[in-house]
Amino acid sequence: MQHSDDEGSSVEPKRDAMEEAPGTSLTPNERIEIERIKLELEIRKNETVQARIQTESEKRRAEIEAERERFRIEAVSSDRQAQQRIFYGLVAIISGLLVLAVLYTASLFFFSAAEGDSQQVANNIVASMGVVTGVIGSLVSAYFGIQLGSAGRERAESQRDRAIATSPKEVRPEQ
């Protein structure tokens, strides 16, 4: 765009402060040197931005890897807990069956030693065993019900934590 002044000569807009400074005329080599310096500065600026982006990317990768490792450790810990639950459940069932066998044997000896009709002895044995088996069955069932409920809760919490950890920070819930 050109402007004209009162004398009719054309004036070009300023392109560079160095070029338009009064009494300063740049040689072609000086202009090339200025352009080279400008390019070097632009390259350094771009390298700095790229380095920052790469650093942030590496930091995010390290965070994700740390989260994955934490989940691996939690999974191993969870597997150990599950194995312990199974073991204790087996111990509870075997203990219940042993108690049932001991009580059944004791009730056979106790009621068979008592005098009376064989029908009466059988009724007493069945009545006493019904009470014992009902209690043992209730305790074992409650144990496994609690174990299954807590295992389901842990699995749901683990999935929730994994989803939160791998989601972008902008959509994570406030903690």
C-alpha cells in the first residue's frame, strides 16, 4: 500500500526498523545475517516448544505407567486376598462338617444309651441334628454371602479407580 504526500512522491510503509533508520544503510550481507539470526531465534523457539511438549508427553506416559504398575500390584494383592478367602471358606466348611459329624456321633451315643422306644430315640436324634445343621448352614452361607459381596465391591472399586486413573485430568471427578 502506498501513500502520497503533498509533493506527490510515494512513501512505502515501514518494513523493518533497521532498514528505515535514518543514516543507516544495510549491506546485502548484513541483511542476510539479520535474516539468519531471525531464523535461528525462530528455530530455538520451536525447539523449546517441542521440548516442552515432549517433556509433558513423557511425564504423562510415566504417570500412566505408574498407574498401570499400581493396578498390577493391586491385582496381585487382590488375587492373594481371593486365595485367602477361598482357603478360609474351605476351613469353615470342613470345620462345620467336622462339628456336624462329632455332634451326630455324640447324639447317637447319648440317645441310644437312653432307654426308650427306638422311634423316640430316632426323633430325638433328628430334632437335635436339625438345630445343629441349621445353625452351621446359616453361618457358612452368611460367610460366603459376605465374601461374594465384598469381592464384588472390590472389583467395582478397582474398575472405577482404573477408569479414573486412565481418564484425562479434565474429566476426573474432584477428590
